[in-house]
Amino acid sequence: MTKAVEKICNLAFEKLKIERITDIVFSPDIASEKILLKNGFSLDGVMKNGVIKRNII
């Protein structure tokens, strides 16, 4: 999955001239967070109590 994120981000920046890509990761989804961090994403903030999914905030 890390390579897929890398490829799509490179395509977006190089071919589509996108300037910024954002994502929201649910706090229990640590694997997705690690993939994004490995691809140069940075944590801009934490949305506390922003979403309740399966009775988990």
C-alpha cells in the first residue's frame, strides 16, 4: 500500500499540478497513519471527538 500511495501522490503532483493532498485517518487506524507518514505526509492537527464510528470516537 505504501508504494500505491507514493505513486498516486507523485502522479497528482507531477501531472495534475496538485499543490497539497490531505487525508483524515481515524485514530484506531495506525497502519494508515504510518503509510502516510512514510510518504511524507505530516500531522497538521487532531480533531477531537470529530467522528463517532462503531461507537468509537
